[in-house]
Amino acid sequence: PATQAAPVAPTTTWGQPTAAQPAQPVPVAPLIPQPAAAQPAAVQPAARKPEAAGEQPAARQPTAAVAPKPKPAATAEQRVAQVGDRICGSCGEPNDPARKFCRRCGASLAEARTVEATKLPWWRRIFGGGKKAKQYTAGERIGSMEAGSKKKGGGLLKGAFTGLGLVRTVLAALVGLGLVGYLAIPSVQGTVNSFVSGGIPGIVDKIQRFVNPKLDPIRPTEVTASSEVDGHPVKQMFDTFTNTDWQGNDKVSTFTVKFKETFDLGAVIVHPGSADTFTDLRRPSKLAFDFADGTSITIDVQDVKDAQTFTSVTAGKIDSLTIRILATNGPESAPISISEIEFFKKG
């Protein structure tokens, strides 16, 4: 390293100058680069002085305000509410009916509100809207999403002619035909107006007479029998008295009955045998009622004295009929006996 000679001032000894001393080299430290000055450290906040023993916090006024409870954090996906689900009162999450605690926040469901089914209007229950959409689970696919499936047409027509859809279609067709008929056919208007005349009581009365018609007695004006026993003519079978009777000797007796007017037959009452000698004579056990249109109704008669009513013997718009005795009870050698046969027309 380089050295520099430092000048030395002459000195004296006892006031005398001395000779100059030779210059001595002075070592110089090498130049070494110094690091940059360090930045001052961040100022740390002063630590809070601990409270002295026995020191109390400052007084404050009482208040009724209550700190709000923190809302629970969401931990599950939102569920679509279904009928029967229990709605959590804390977070509003729908839960399965069997759960005791909320699936989202864990709150108790003891007082949770239950989702009730919404009642549809009657017209939607009849004409549509009552079918509940199917809930699909994760990974489940509907038929149109299956591999290789093809969308089938005619879904509307198929639904209209199957099950409940058929009933709706028929009702809609009847309503439409009724409206068209009422507007286009004068006779239909007259029938409808006559039916609704009298207001609600009149309509109820007409419906009741149609469902449960009133039966009025009607007597024949002309009767003939295939056989008669003296003193017991066939007219005694229709004279409204049960202590008189008709008797006949033939194997299978037949009666022809005619009426003065055309009517709708609604019921028949039969009084078999004789009231005085019931077991001594034959009694009918099977009768057939034949009508002019070719129809026939057969009834079984019990072997008792009591009157027996047959509402199954009905016919529309008749003015005559034929009665045949097909089978009997009692001694075969005795005459056949019938006390009374009553006819009733629909009111």
C-alpha cells in the first residue's frame, strides 16, 4: 500500500534547535467500501400500562339494548322447501320432517314451522294443475335425458285420453256441447230454462225427483188371464184388497195387463198366495214381466205372506205388459193363488 511522509517540525533541546529527523512513513488503512446505513426500526406502540391492583373500570349507565346474536355461517346448499319440511326459525332453511336440528346452522327444530300443502281450486283439481312435479335426486335422470332416448310426440293427446285426463276431456266436451246446444237449438234453451225455473229450490227438487223419483200407484183398466177358478176371477188380483185372490188351474199361467195412459214403470209389489189358505194353495216363486219392446224382467218371489217390493221392475213409456208365472211353491195338485199385484209409476 502507498505511504505518505508526514512533515515533522524541528524541535529543540533546552532551547536549542536540533537537526531535523528523517521523515518516517505513516501507514494508511486501505479504502474498504462501507455498507449503507441501516434504516431506523419501526416504532412499536407503547405497551398498555397494567391497571393497578384494586383499580375499577369507569362507571356507565345501564341500557336495555341487547347485542344481536351473530347469524350462523352457511354450511350447506339451499334446499327447496317441500310439503312436510320443517323451516328453521334461525336461518330459514327447509329441513326433512325427521330432523331434530337444522341441517344448515344446527339450531333446534322443536318449534319449527311445517310446510303445508296448498289446496288447489276445484276447477284446477278437475281440469288440471293437480299433478305434483317429481323431485329428482342427485344423479337421477329423466327419460328424455337417458342415452339413446328419443322425444316422443303426442304427449298432450296421450294424457288427454288416459286416467284422469279422460274424465277431464269428457267433462270439457260435455260442457262445450251443452253451451253450443243451448245457443243454437231453441228446444234445448226451453228445456234448460224450464229446469232452472224456480231458482235453487226448484233445481234441487228436480234433481231429487230424478235421482229418487216419487212413485204413484196406477191401476190397470183391462186384465185377462189364461185360466180362472170360479169365485176367484183375475180382477181380484188388482182390486187393492189383500183378503181376496185370483186362482188358476193351468201349469203356467199368463196375464195380459193394459193401462189407460202411457207411463214410466218404477216398481211392483207382489202379495203371493191366499191370505186365508196360504199353505193349501200353490204360490208363485218366479215371475216374468214382458214388455212391448221385447225386453223382459224376471224376479224371484219369497214364499211368505208379506208384501214384497221389486224396484228392479222398471220400464219406460209403456201402456201394457204381460206377466208369466214360471215356477211355484206348494202342492202341485192345488190351484195357483195371488192376492194382489200393485204397479207404481214414476212421478
